[in-house]
Amino acid sequence: MVTVEVVGSETHELDVDGTYADLLDAVGLGPHEATVLVDCCSTAGTRTPTSSAGSTGRESPALSAATTPKSPWLVGRLDFELPNVGAGPDPLSLAAFATDHDAIVLLFQRDYHCGNCKAQLKDVAERYDEFTERSVAVVSILPEPKARAREWQDSFALPFPLLADPDADVGEQYDQPTRFGVLGELHDLVGRMPQTVVLDTRDDALDAHSIHEGDSPSNRPSIDAMLGELDDLFAA
């Protein structure tokens, strides 16, 4: 018998023999709607909460192009200014930077140690001419101090801006997803998920065209998917 307490709702006594996903299903919740925290007793008798399953707390997109239409939560709060250790001005004001481009792709990264983040930036750098020939700029945002962002730039020599967001203020501004509840909020490498936002910047405006919220560290749009989304934007 397992006791399941749904915060803000009811407590259930369940006879479930399966995974944490089975527990969520038994109380009518999906894996994208909740975080499971398990209280277990160690040999010393202390209670240790450990994150065991869960997600961002909202549905993540699952489309072939890895994008969804623009979201109303982005409207009116798109501009920001952050230190830049990559190509372009330092600090970088997004609204000012947008005046030289028809679109901007924002890549919200997870953590300094994230291997998937580093691989994504290397892939984009190798094909960056395919973005620039479309008058598109890629801007990567790392939730780390400027000194740590500079270490990435020194290693990868990225041909596009790499911004330091040490307090993850812009990540929060853009609702970058996290998982595993409080634990995920405390440790970026555990909880912070990647996010890609395509902004239409024609007419010197910032307009959220599409967003991809990763529900795992590797869940990111491919380079071809990003370029395809940009072509769809310009063809519309």
C-alpha cells in the first residue's frame, strides 16, 4: 500500500505495483503535470526527500519541427540586456541587436557542465553561415557568471553572441522550463531544461514566433528543424 499526497488536493491510499508514472496515472495525473517526491527512511532513521520523477509542470511540445506557435506569456516582455562574451556588442541589448536581423534564435542553455549544450553550440557554429545568409542571428544564453561563459567562448570560438545570465533572470523572464520541483530549481544541471525561442525581428520589432521547451537534456530542435522553422516564418 502506498500513500500518495497530491499537494493542494487529496491524499490517496493505493495498491500499485509499478513505476512512479503508474502512481501518477492512478491519481489522474500525467508525467508532464507533476513532480514525484519520495520520502524514504535511511538506516539511521532520518527522512531524505529525493526527486524521482516529474517534469516541467506544463505540457511540452512534440511536433515534427520541434516548435509550437508563439505563446501569450512571451508578449510584452521579450527585451533584455546581458553581458556578452561572444561575437557582437557587450553588453548586448536584444532590442538594439534585433535591428540588424530579420529573426533571432535564442538558445537557453542548462549549465556550464552540460554536454548537450556544448554539442548544440558546436553544431550551430559549424553551420552558422546558413543562419546568416537568412539574416538570422543565434544568441546563446548560459545561466552562469561571465567568467564561466568566457571559458566556453575561449574553447569554442563561437561566431555568435554568448550571453551570461548568472542569476537566470532572463531564463525566468522567458519561463525556461525546469523539472524535479525544488531540487531542480536549486541545481541547474539537475532541473533546468533547454529551450529554443524563435523571434521575428522584422520591422525592428520583437515578436515571439515559436518556442521549443525541452523535456529532457537532449530534447532540442535539430539545426535542420530550426532552419526549416525560419523558412516557414519568412514564407508566411
